[in-house]
Amino acid sequence: MGGIALIPSLTVLAAAGLIALSLSAAPSPVAAQAGDAAAGEAVYERKCAGCHGDKGDGKGPAAELLAPKPRDFTAGLYKVRTTANKVPTDQDIFRIITDGMPGTSMPAWAVLPEKDRWNLVAYIKAFAAEKFKEGPKKLELPKDVASSPESIKRGKEMFEAIECHKCHGTEGRADGPSRAELKDEWSNPIAPANLAKPWTFRGGAGRTEIATRLANGVLGTPMPAFLDSVEKPEDIWHLTNFILSLGAASPRYATLVTVTAVSDAIPDDPNADYWTKVAPGNIPLMGQVIVDPRNFNPAIDLVSIRAVYNDREIAFHLTWDDPTQSADDPAKKLYADAISLQFPPQITSGPERPYFLMGDGSDAVYLLRWENGKGVSEATANGPTKIAPLAGAEATGKAVYTNGQYRVVIKRPLGSKDAASPAFSPAVFTPVAFQAWDGGAGEAGTKMSLTSWYYLRLEEPQSNRRFVIPPVVAILTLAVMLLVVRVANR
Amino acid sequence: MSFLRSRFVQAVLVLVIAFVVLRFGIQPPAPWSVLTLYMSIVLLAVLVFVSSDSDSWREFVRPIRATLISPDKRRARLGLLIALPLLFGYYAYTQAAAKPQAPPELRAVHPAPPASMPFRGKEIQITGLDNPLRKDQATFKKHVAAGAEIYIRNCLYCHGDNLDGKGHFAYGFNPPPANFQDPGTIAMLQEAYLFWRIAKGGPGLPKESTPWNSVMPAWEDRLTEGQIWQVIVYLYDATGQQPRRWEESH
């Protein structure tokens, strides 16, 4: 006991890398094996019943926590199929067990021996044996059309023509007008996919996978099969190309927030062209599950931060997806959308800092907040329920909301006269944490998504060090070498 | 293969092979600082070897001297005079232009537990404490099943379905959730240690373990003493690990 370990924050990066890898790897066709349902039952009891239930009805003890709900195998409806009818192939079921379903609670069970996974396929099918009487019918996809600006344009036209935007939103951020009415086969509310985040696509984000989903739909959900509704069969591929153009393939999470040094004035407008030139850092947000009410299924899973500073002020540009713009209306269980950045009140060089969840009784944190309807404010918190506004606050900001996305600029002076508010200085690793609330999803107070501590660093003003040092080193090396040659020749 | 008999070529070969083995043979890869240390030791050993007697040393130095003096090696000499300064200059550039990385978090992963701790108004002695649920074999299975349910309702989102620390939230937090399948976690700890960690969570850690970073809740607010013991027997049962036992006192 008592070992010291290095915990590099690179683990986050590695995880993101793994996700990216699993996305880019095309699913290799696996030869089907006949599974033994009786042997599968033993594995099922140990590994699957917790969510999918002993009877396969999706009512395991964890089910009430999870969103989306675990699949009810007794209905025999499978979301992800490569077939033209409602019957999946054994390989389809095997692949989902092996790779899991991104964006849901279904993990990749590649850790189980292959034999066990085939046995599970046989056992799971037995919950709705009558649905498999008709064999799977092979889906014939039209010939692949490579992505091009024309193809993407055609895909966008089709996207509107077949009304994808009604659920998925104009820019694919799951903010369509019908989103609130969507129910699955079991009458549970269901959210449309955010098409700008392909790493959360349930059936994978490969080209063929997306085209297949478009062609044969997602069973048990409101997503229909579109192969017969598009004008020409190859429109499936134009749509695929359009969808893949909506967002980056992987989130590439940041481990450090770099604040760029600038000399000019910083614009207030979140839509200013200025901000597109600042490199963003993507930060993953997780549910707050420490104090009640716990938030196991946070609505906001990512915030993108751009930050700059000049000699007077520091500015944060935050971008995140939220399908609804909502203000406080407690009668309707709606709350104001909000976001906050958290810092220690004093930046010290030691490892100690306040408790990551908005501080505690003994150590407070400083919060830089934006709330829909109220704007930017500064506060001190001694825990998530003990937030007090800061007197003489100087922070300002501006927000815009378009097509399911918030963009907010928050500015404040670089220095500070108040002991409860930090002063930022270049080249110092400054702890920072984030919290976000989607009021439209009922998030308020302690029901939030958050991060633990990250680092933020104000980059030193551009120096020419990197252009001066290398020639000096090269010349010194040459001088030493010439000296050696001379001495040797003497 | 006569050039293999040259002392100089031998020395270079040993260095190259040592580098390849150390760089690619160790999984997970060792950090550069460690690699540099190992390579300096290898270099030292090689120098000791080639200078073991004066003949060997002369043979080792001969090609180097030749390159520096010999008129028919002018081209090689010129090449080196250009290549090496450029190489060093490039290295200096990569160092000067490098983007800073987030500093590593140093923390004690398994700090020493207290001898006793308060738990819901009473004092629990940790030293020498055993899991009371292991005494009665008849009810053991029932406790494992109850522990499984507690686990999936509370622990799943971080520690994962497969108890490998890869739950929904795992990649968002630093330090990451414990991987119970790893022999370096619960297999080397007493059950009383787990009881302390589960009951007091992140906020109950000593300072050397950075309590302000840990997102582990203090479960004493949510679970009873019996429930914590149940989830502990589930952790060992589901992973097939055995808890460490207290040393026999004489």
C-alpha cells in the first residue's frame, strides 16, 4: 500500500483515440457459428440480466436508471440490421454484442470469449423465437457514391425533402420541431440522434453502416426505412455524405485548455469570424451523481472552448449543443439553460485546490456563469447548493442560439482586486472545471453535467525563442566539431 | 560480414539493439526520461567494454580518428560537419517550439487506511476487521445477488458492466475509476480497506491522494453497513479475485 502512481491525463486522450479507432475500423464480416442457447443462458445471467432482465424483457434492476432503455428481447425488434426485412442475421446480433452501441449503456463485450458471444446470440433469439421463423433477407444497397460538394448538396436537399430535419434539426443537432413527441415501440420518450456527433451513432458511423440505417430504418424507434422514399436509390449515399459532413468524426478531447495571447480587442459577438480562427478544445461532460438529485443521463455531453487574452481581459468562447432553448418556468418543469466555468479563488503553485464539485464548507470556488435570461454573473460557491453572487462583479458576455447550438462569449478582467476571484497570469497551470445545465431536459441546481479539474494555461506572448535557439545550437555544434578535427589533425 | 569484427560497429550495434528493445519491447512504453537513463547506462557499459584493454580501445577509436584525419575520408567528414549541427539544431527547435502539456497528477493510489473510522454515528475498527457476510455460507449467495443489484444501480456508470473501470463516465474523469479486474486493485486489499474507501469516498482520502480530484462519492450517505459489505462480496465474486487477509498476529 502507499504506492505513488503517475496518472497522466493522457488516459482521456487514449480513450478518445480508441473511440476514433473503433469508428474508423470497418466491421469485418464474421463467419456465423451455431451457438448453444443453454450455454448462453449462463453467460446471460451473469453479464446481461442486470439491464435486460432475467426474462429478456429489458426490465433488469438497472433499467430504471438507463436512457435509452435496455432492449426488450421478447419483442424481437432489433435496431441494427443489415437485412431488408425485420429479421437480423446472427452476425448482426453478434456484432452489437461485440462492439456495443455507442451513446447508450450497451458496452462492447469483446472481452467475452467468442464462443460465449455466439451462445448469447442463440439464447437472445430464443426470447422471440417466432420472429426468426422467416429467415433474414439480404439488403441490396445501391452502388456507393463517393463524397463530393455536389453529393453533399444533393444530400442536403434530400434531407429536407424526406423531412429528416423534422426530428434531427436543420443542422442535424437533434433539435427538430417533432423531437418532443417522439416515442419508441414501448412508449418511452426517445431522442433523435445528434447527427453532428457520429461517435454516438448506435449502429456505428462507417459509411455503409449509416447508409444501411437510412435504407432499412431503426426498428422499435420512430426512424423509418427510407430506401423507397428517396427519389433515386443512390440518394441514400448522398444523404450519408451530407450526414458525415455535419460534424467531426471523433471529438478528440482536450487535456489542457490553452488561452491564446492576442494584442487586439476581443469581439463580444459569439458568431464573429474571429472565433473560427482560435483552436477549440473539446471537453467531455459527465453526469453529477454525488448529491441528490443524481443525473445519470446528462443532456450535455460536450463543451467546446476557445479562449484568448490580451493585456486587460480574458475571454472564453463556449459552444455546446442543446436541442431546446429554455428559460426558467418551474411550473412546466423547465429551467434556464446555463453553463459555468470554475476556478480556485487563488491560483497557487501547490497541488491543493477546492473540492471539484463546487468546493465545500472549508474551501470555496469562484464561478464564472452564464444563464439564459440572466446573462453573465460571477459567484462564490461552498458546494453545489451554496452559491452566492460576488459583489462588484465585472464579467460581461453575450450569447446566441441557432439550430440547437449555444455560443457564448464570457469576458472578465485579467487581474482581480477581490480575494474571492482569481487573477490570471501567463504560463501558470490554472485549475479549471466546467458545469452545464440543459433546462429543457429538467436540469437545474445539482442536476447537471460536469467535469473534474482540468488545467488551463495562458500561453506566453509569442516569443521568437524558437527561431533564435536552434541556429545558436547548430553553430555551437559546428564550432566544437571543427575544434575536434583540428586537435585530431595536430 | 568482416565489418562486424570492427569494435566500433559492434559498439554501435549494441546501442541500436538496446534502444530498439527498450523502446518497443516494454509495454506499456517507458517514458523518455527512463529511456534516456537506461541508454546512458548501456553507453557507459559499452565504453567500459571497448576500453577494457588498450588494443581494443585503439581499434575502437581507429575509424573515428580516420574520419577526422584521413584525406580520403574528406567527404564523410564534410557530411558529418553539416549533418550533425543540423540534427542538433532541429532537436533544439522541437524543444523550443513544443506545446506545453498538462502536468502529471502525482497521488498515492492506495493510501494507508485509518485504524478506525466513524460510520453513521458509531465507531468502526478497520484494523483486523473481516467481512461479516463470509461467516455464513448458507446466505452467501443471497448477499452476492443483493450486492450485484446495488452495484448496477450505483457503481455501473463509472466502474462499468464488466467491473473494469470503463463505465459511461470513465473517460471524463481524472483519476479514472478503479478497474476491479486489475490484480493491482481489490486483489491486494483487505475487505475492510474497501469498506473504508466505499464509505468515505473521494472526500475521505488523505491529502497525498488528492481528495479534491476524486469523483468517488462517500457512500455512507446512501448505503447501509450491510449493503456495503454486500457490494464488496459481489466485487470479489464477479471478478474471481480473493481479498487479501490480515496477517496472523502471534
